[in-house]
Amino acid sequence: MNKDTVKHILMLEDMENDVELIKRAVKKNIPNAIFSVAMNKQEFLEKIEWQVPQIILSDYNIPGYNGLDAMFYVNKHFPHIPFIFVTGTLQDEEKVAQAVLSGADGYVLKDNLKSLSGVIEEVLAKSEVRYQAAEEALQRIRQTNLKIQKITSLLDNLEIPEKEKQILKGLIKELEEEVKPETVLA
Amino acid sequence: MFNTINGTELDQLLIQNSEGLIVVCFSADYLGESRMLDSILQEIASDYSSVIFVRIDGDADSHYAAQKGVYHLPTVMIYNASELVHFKQGLQGKAALKRTLSAIISNEQTA
């Protein structure tokens, strides 16, 4: 793992103390980790769009939400992002099996957080190829959006006949529809 | 201080200042909204001496901006103690930005 590259980790965890314990456990071996923390469903759905994370760490029981539902959402909309359960409630072997068979990349029990950074490194290494390919596609889409924004801005200041300006604006609108970041992985 | 830095420098800053508060504005000179936000942040920076304010040229450094999830300029991100706590696209007013910063700082003090 490149120590000079920032690793962005999204955490779904409603307990502030656990957030701090998990951060500390991760930073021991991954000092360049940057976190986003979601404490409920609304924050989770918002923050996953902010800056697509390299990995998601999720509790199993979140008031008003559920780690499995979060995982199904990620698998559907961001299938390249690895998902790890960090929870105190997976002692039940059946639940562990259900989580992993349903698509989790791993799980760590909260009373064994010392193993967390090792599991993250292992999962990141395994998922690197699928993550890179999708993330590069997303980055190209974001760059195209930035170019469209620039063309639109420059067009506004161009002195050309209104009819031609409207045709160009129509074409730009069509392009915008084609490169919406949220639809590229769907 | 509100200096323009590049993506590599921002990554180094995020690693070196892992306990601090960093405001990052992805901006572009050709956009009126960006120029307005830059001048607002320039003003605010003098009110928050403990906070680092930096600007990334999202036009020249569009590859890095896209890596950070930016697809519209300007975009402001705020990092607090290695956590991304704010991500907002578009022009934001001075009062709104100061409210956001004050809320982050007061949360930090009560934690």
C-alpha cells in the first residue's frame, strides 16, 4: 500500500466512542486514512456521493437502518467499493455467513479491532483491480463534467447569434445527461 | 492566508495536519462564482488563524479534482482531524461558511 496516497474510508457507525476506536485502530497501520462518518441512513446516502470511498466500514445495527441494507445499496450503486462489517453483533455464525454470502468483503468484531487494519489491507489488495477500473471511469466522467461546465461558461460570454447559442446549449444539455456521475455505474 | 496549491501538496497537507482543520476550495478563474468564493474565503481566512485555507485550481488540476469527487466548480471541502466533514458545490455566502466553520469548531471543543 502506497503510504503517500490518502486512503478515503467511509464509516457507517452510530456510536461516537466506536467511531473513535475504529479510527484509532485503522490509523495505527494506515496513517494516511481520511474518514467520512455517517451515523444514519440519510448521512450514509449523502456522504457516499461526496467523495467515493476506497472502502466502507459498517456496523450491523444502525437505528432506523441496517448494515445489510447499506451493503445491498453499495453493491447495487457502487459495486466496486469493498464493504467490511465492523460490528459487535455478528457472533452468531449464521449472521456472519449471511453477511459474507450476501456480498460483504469481510467482517471484524469490535472486540478484535487490532485485526482491522490487516483485514482492510487484505481486502483493498483483493479489490484493487475492480476498484481502479470503475474509479477511473468515474474520474473521466467527472472530468468531462468539468469540461462541460467550462464550455458552458465560455459560451455565455461568446458574441454569436442567439440561434446558434441555443443550438450549442441544447447539445451541451444532451451531453450532460449522458455523463451524469450517478448513472455511470448503474 | 489562502494559497493555491496542487493535489500532491494537498495530500501531504492532509497527512501532515491530521489533527487540524483544513478548508479546501476547488476553484477556476474563468468562473465568476469561483472568483467570488475565492475572495470570501480570503476574507474569512484572517478570522480563523488556526484553520488552514487552501485553493486548488480545479481547471488546471482537473484530474486531481475528479479523483476527489469534484465534478462541478467551485466545490468546498472541509477536513477536520482526518475526517471529511463538509462537501458542498456552488457559491456559498460568507455568513453560511462562517456558520459551518463555527459549528465544526464548537463541536470539536465539546467533544
